[in-house]
Amino acid sequence: MQVQNLASSDQWDRVKNELRNELGEDVFSNWFGRVKHEETVGDSVHLSVPTRFLKNWIQNNYEKKLVGLWKRELDDINRIELTVRGALRPRQVNVTHPPKSITARRISGRTAPFGNPAQFGAANRSAAIPCLADTGDEAAAEFLSGAAVNPKLTFETFAEGSSNSLACAAVRQMAAGHEGTLEMLFIHSSTGIGKTHLLQAAAAEARKSGRRVAYLSAEFFMYHLVPALRTPAFPVLRQAMKSIDLLLVDDLQFLHGKQAHEEFGRTLEILMEAPSQIIMAADRMPDALGTLSGKVMQRIQTGEVVGIQATDYALRHDILRKRIAAARRTHPAFSVPEEVADYIARYVISSARDLEGALNRLFAHNQLTKQPVTMDLAEKTLHDLVRIGEPRTIKVEEIQQIVCKHFSVTKADLLSSCRARTLVRPRQIAMYIAKVVTGRSLPEIGRRFGNRDHTTVLHAVRKIEDMVTKDNVLAQEVELLKSLIQT
């Protein structure tokens, strides 16, 4: 049995290496860093994870990939069984008689991200540590550490370009804590564009200067913070939460369920009682989340909402340059010819994560075979990542420019509140085309058209949809504009 376990361990190590090469270090660490191989029985591989969130995410997104990778090791494997470690062995916490091993020294060590406990002030210090020790609730101490932060995700390793410069500048200022900077920032973008990198860079930078920082992922919030708030440690947690200088909340879109939404709203309201700075990130606009309470939305509206757009060629090339330089610091012989870097930057366009995944594949091949990176290797290895011949990304500004030229109106007039018929129809057509060809949300389109409400955009879309079915001339005009935009 021991020999079988050792063999399974080696197989799991190889599966993990394949995952790391395909997904990139950051994605692998986020989703598979805490996955453990328990046993392999018959046609099933049994893996365990620390939270239900990870279990559901891996099942929904990576189960088929895991089965495929395990089949390379054992032909008989057909299933991946995932269990939550806490569900297998629930920990009994005796609040009446807490474990004596949880000492003030241990608690103080877990509070490092908030600075030395003395920074809470004498009164706070005398109350906080004994209370935490008295409850014996390790979840309370875990909150003081926050979610895991990747030390590689810093401002120095972040590639800045035209698509993310505003978000980067705002986050840098808030991390520095300069007087007069924003108190609330909400960042939205599609996945893999750099939100998490910016938030974790802000956490690292702020902690360097001694500021008290809490970085919370949606997973950490649901499975660590919310349960802790229901224990006797709540008064201490509330006190600690009020002392935070910078709160960072990542991946808000993963907060599921009515209870999570309510708990999240109440927790943020507690945090907002203090003069904290808050940065939130999600894959959509705040009003499209359905997660935020009225008070939280009001706070967001007093701050700044910034979108990060898809990466352009120059930014993708800069990301690759930084990643290649980082790889060469530990492996000086590793080299990527300029034509290969150009090929990747031009055609691996889905996300920055895919860029890193592409480079990781080439790096792994180079290290395993000792063969140099060439164009032939890149084309063979990255064929599933390249996007040659796909439609280019169309910006709302391009649509506005072409519509303005066609109807002989200015962009200022198009975005104005003027209701003249000569402006209303071009404006509605531009909104309709923006919805059809860009896939952007109604709120985001409304923001690009003079901060109009999403209901205004919806009305325009439905109006033009109805009119093109009845007016052939208008239908042809709209199709002409779409072809001009997509050329």
C-alpha cells in the first residue's frame, strides 16, 4: 500500500506540473495550490480542498481537464472525486473552555498584515489580544492575516499601458495613502486583465509603509470572515476592522446567495464606519452585480468607477518582456527570439493570463528538452491559444466617430442631453450598434454616452430593433454603418 501511495504521489506531482505549465503560476496557485491528493481507488482519483468554494469552482471549470491529465498517468481513471477537508473532519471548538495553546504571542504573530498590535493603541491592545485568546476561534486570527497574497504581484511586475493606466494610477495613489486621494475605487474588467495583480500590488506597497491592510477575496470573505463574525470574537473583529487603513476586496462576482450578499453589505457598512480607503474589483460594473446594498452603492457613487480595457499589442508585448526578464533572472540561458515574442503578442489576445501560460509552455519545453525556443516550436505549442483571423475588438469610441461622420454631427452633440430629432436618432443608432457589436453591458454603454442610465440605452436598442424591421432604408443604413465599423 505504501508503494502504491508513493506512485500516486509521483503521478499527482506530474499532473500538477502539467497544470502549472498550461495555466501559469498565478492561476495554478489560486486554484490548485491547496489541493491535496488523498487516494486513487479503481477508476477514481480522490482529491481534497479546504473550502466548498474551491470544490465548486474546480468541478465547474477544471474537472474534465483533471480527468484528461490523470488518464495520461492511468488509463483506467474516469472520475475526479472532490471533498472538502473541513467537511471530512470538523473541528470542535469549545468556546466555554478554549484551548490554552492559543497564546497572545501566537495571535500577535497572525496580525502582522495590520502592523504591530501596539499600533491599535494601548486600550485596543489590552482588549484585543486577551479576547481573541479567550474565544479560541482560529478563524478570528485568520481574518487578521487576510487572504493569501502572491509576492510576485507587485507594481514593479505590473505592465502598464493605455488600457489600464487610469486604474493603475488610482491604485498607486491609494496604496501610498497620500492626503487627498480617493477613499473609494471600484475596478471592473473581464477576467485575466490585471485586477487581482493591482489589488495585491496595492496590499504589498501599503504594508511596506506600515499601513494596516486587509486583502479579502470572495472565497476568504464567505468561508473565513462571515463565520468568524458569528462567534464571540465579533467585538474584537469589529474593532480590528475599524482600524484598517486600506481594505481590498477582490472578485466580488463570486459572492453567491442572498445570505452572502446581506453579510457582505453589513460587513462593508462596519468597515465604512472608519475613515478607511476601499478598493473593490469585479468582472462587471457595480450596478450589474446584485451584491451591493444601498449604503454600499452610495459609497461607491461618491468614489471612482474605473474599467480596464482589453490589452493592446504594445501592452501584451510589454507583459511578455517583463515575464521573460523575470524568467531569465533564475534561468539566464532562457531566451525568446523577438519574432516569437511578436507572434505571441499579436495572436494570444484573450487575456494576460493566457500570455503567461503561453510563455510558461515555451519555458517548460526549453527546460525539459534543452532545445531553444523557435517560431516552429511556438506555432506547434501554442496553436490552441492563438486567435488568428478572429474579429478585432471594437471600441465604443470608434462607433461614435463613424456615426458622427455619417450623420454630420459632433461627438459633443451626440453625448449631450439635447433632444433634437437630428441628434436623437444618430444617438440611438450608435447605442444600438454598440450593444450589438461590442457585447458591452447596458450600464457601461450608457456611461460612454454621457453617463446615461442603462434604461435609456435599453430604450434606444429596442427602438432601433423595432424600426429596422419596418423600415428597409434604415435597416440598410444601419448595416452600412456596422460594416464600416467592423472593417
